[in-house]
Amino acid sequence: MTPLPKIQGQYPCVDIIDDDELIRQALEDLLMSVGHKVRCFPDAESYLRATAPYGPCCLILDIRMPGLSGMDFHRRLREQNMLTPVIFITGHGDIAMGVEAMKNGAIEFLTKPFRELDLLDAINRGLAKDEVRLKVRQENASLLRRWEGLTDGEKAVALRVVEGFLNKQTAAELDLSEITVKVRRANLMRKMEAATLPDLVRQLDRLRACPEFDKTGRG
């Protein structure tokens, strides 16, 4: 099983949380043998104290651990919008537990002993999924930076243009001349790198889905 290659300067990483040192070592040896970068943690708390990985990552998480259980920790991650793909491993799992884990967003639920190939397949799926997530996040961040580069007046025009306002209607609502609206419209299209009005509409739709968008101001 070939691990994902380096992605735009970012090396994929596999994190392991398991209170059993022998299990951690065995998993680390397996994953390093196929070229994965690996970090190991004995509990959820030590994982949270660690620096977040820079590139794509997936998390191998034991169900039963002292303190915060794997299931409870996974729920906490989701509540905090930490969306690293999770692979559960357990020696005490059942069907109901597996169903709950998958409903909560886990990409795999493996019962010990499991086949090494099944784990490696799950890891590659998790890393590929996280690569897509990071790419979307980077694109959204770039889009937000472009939006924040607009003046308040340009934002006001943009928000009306994507709602279907004609220049004349926008000018009347904002108490501007049509020529001013046209100038602002041309400037915002250039700054947003939107070639067409449909491009701008798609950009604003994406921005509205970003939690940070409200902080940029709405003109």
C-alpha cells in the first residue's frame, strides 16, 4: 500500500491515540514500514496539547482508554469543528458501537485483531479525505482575503449585484450615481478574480458558508 505523496510542501501524518504502549509501538512500526509519518499519544489530553499537523492527517483512536473514552473524545472533536478523519480500533466493540461511530463521522471501525491491509486502506482513505478538506479550507481562506480586500462600498455593491440588482437599482438603494456603481463593480470583480457574474455568485455562496464571513463586514 503506497502512502500519499508530499502535497504542496505538506507531508501526510497519521496520529495514534492508544493507552497500550505495545499497541502504539506495533502500529507505529507498521505505518513507518510503508512510509507514513507517525505520532503516538497515550491519551486524548496529550494529543490535544500537541501541535496540530501542518498537512493532511488522520487519527487512529482506541475506543476504551482511561479518562476520556475514544467515543466521547470523537464527539468533542466534532463539536469543536476539528474534522480530522478518525479510524476507530477496539478489542471490545460491537455492532451498535460501530454504527454509532460511523454515524458520528468515523471513516472506519476495526475490531482487534484486524487485517493490516484493512487499516492501511482506511488510512489512505482518511488522508485523501483530509487532503480535500485542507484544499477547500485553503481556497476559502484565499477567497476571504480577497473579500476583505474590498472597500465597504465595493462589498455593498457586490452583495446587491449577486442578488440580481441592476446598476440603476443598486445606485438608487445606495444613493450613488450609476457611474460610481459601475466603477465599484469593475473593481470588485477584478479584486475577487471573478471573470463573470456567475463566478461572483458562486464565490459569495461559498463565503456565506464560512463562519468567518460575518466578521468581514457586509458593507
